[in-house]
Amino acid sequence: MTGLYFMKTTVGVSDMFISNKSGDIIVTHALGSCIGLAIHDANACVGGLLHYMLPLSKIDENKSNVNPYMFGDTGIPELFQQAYRLGAKKENISVVMAGGADILENCNYFNIGSRNIAIARKMFWKNGILLSGEQTGGTIPRTMYLEIGTGKSWVTTHGAKTDLM
């Protein structure tokens, strides 16, 4: 493989990464109740991945001011704004989502996974954004990938790979 250079960047919990470099692959691990959200604009060759922990920032506005990526309601708009700054256009963006599991057996008291899914869907609906693919819910943790050059996104769980986009 001559001329190809791939840079893998890992996005941690409550973090985000945006790229316009076609050789970049972005990955996030340990998506239990957290949500992994990948966006990609093929025309601009811009993509990003957000790993948020909780749905609403109102539970701790100080934390959301320091780190908006911790919460869905502050992290999702920031993900899109950063992509727009690199040339992405809303009408060209594909969106995929993974995570939102209930990984603690018999402990659905807080329903964090379901609430994380719901806030993303609500925000997308309000802004006229459709999901291109998703793997959410259930009881298993996931790892999510986004390849900037192709826009390909996939999830792995227990060694099995599922394409999202």
C-alpha cells in the first residue's frame, strides 16, 4: 500500500474529534449507556465522532461549561458546528449512532442508555436530520469507528463487525 497513510485517533468518554484528513480513522470504545455519534460530509471530506455520557447538561451546568462533550444536548450541536467550520454542509451530512445500552443487569432505574438515545433523536427531529444508520439499545457494549476518506462507519461487539454507513 504505497501512498496511503492512516492515522487512528481514539475518542475517549466525554470527548469529540473532527477531521478533514482522508487517511484518518476515528474510534471510540466502551459505548455502554453512552452514545457514539458519527457525522460525515463526503463532499467536504469532513467527519467527526462524539462520545457523550449523559443526555442533559442541566444536571451540572458547570461541568457542561467546562466540557460540553459530556452531554448530548451540548455535545451534539458542538459536533456539528466544528464540522461546519471545516467546510461540512448540513444537507450533505450523514449521521450514524451507536450505544445507549442497558449494560447493568436488572438495573434500569435511571435508564441512562434510553435517555441518551432519546435526546439525540429529539434533537435530530427538531433540526430535520435523519439517521443513516444506528445500532442502539440492547445490553452489550460497543466500539465504533469512522473512516474519514470513505465515510464508512462500523461497530464491533465481541469481535463481530456491523457496518453502519
